Amino acid sequence: GFHRKFWHQMLRRPLTSTSNFVARDVLGLPRSSWVERYTNVFVVFFFSGLIHVLLDRLRKVSPWDLGTMSFFLSFVVGYVIEDGAQAFWKRMKRSQSNIGLPGRWEKALGFCWVMTWLSVTSPWYLRSMLKPEEQMILVPFSVAGLISIPALMSIIIGGGLVLKFVFNGEI
């Protein structure tokens, strides 16, 4: 979707070039190895977490509140689990030629995995946002209380359709 195609692309190059520098030049890890892959993933999410910790400071969240870093670094564990499940699935498909799911079902299963992971880990990060009076420095006003639930749902669904058809968003 929009988040993956546009928003996350803003820092993709600086974060991945930094992680490649650390993994390859500083640590001398061999390219295309699992150690290099997970080192890159760790460095990218570590620096992304640091950026969010700095943003948390604007919202008066203590840097010692480890929810933000725990959330971002949990993605390294998520990648390891997902890669392990995919390797197991490929091995099963090779050993039994009649096993397999259509591509759409594999995408749906992947989507469910990501949503499950986010639902488990997001509270670590979002916990600090439950005090709206402390958040006013970033967003000094709120219209959510002024709009009805059906109107909010229409905005969300309409926004999703715009992202899908105008920006070629994907699930």
C-alpha cells in the first residue's frame, strides 16, 4: 500500500546503505549469507527504532520506555520466523509434489501472518500514545470526536480505495 510504496521508501536507501556498510564493510560478512541478511535487518530496524524514539521524545515519552525499540527490533524475530516457515513450506512442496496452495492463498496466509505479528507487537509501541493530552505537540487538534462513526468509516474506506486505484496500492 501507500505506506510500503511511498512512506517507507523515504528512508529505505539511507537505512539499507547504512546496514550494508555495517554488515559488509565494518563486519566483513559475506554477501547473500543468512548472517548478513539478519544483520542488515537488525541494523535497519535498530535505526528505524532510534528515529521513532527521537519522535517519542517530542511526545514527552521517556527514552527509557523500551516499548518503541522492542516493537521495531521484534521485526528481526518476525523475519526469522517467517523465513523459517517459508523454508519449511518449500521443503514440504519439494518432497510432496501434490502439496501446494494457489498464489492468492499464499498471499492471504502471509497477510494473516503480518497482521497477527502486528496485533501482538503493536501495543508495545502504541502504549505510549494512549495519553492524548501528552500528544498535542505533534497534532494540536483532533477532529475525530466531531465526526460520526459512519463518516469516519466512509473516510477510511474511501481513502483505501484512493490508495488502491490512484496510487496502485497493494495488500
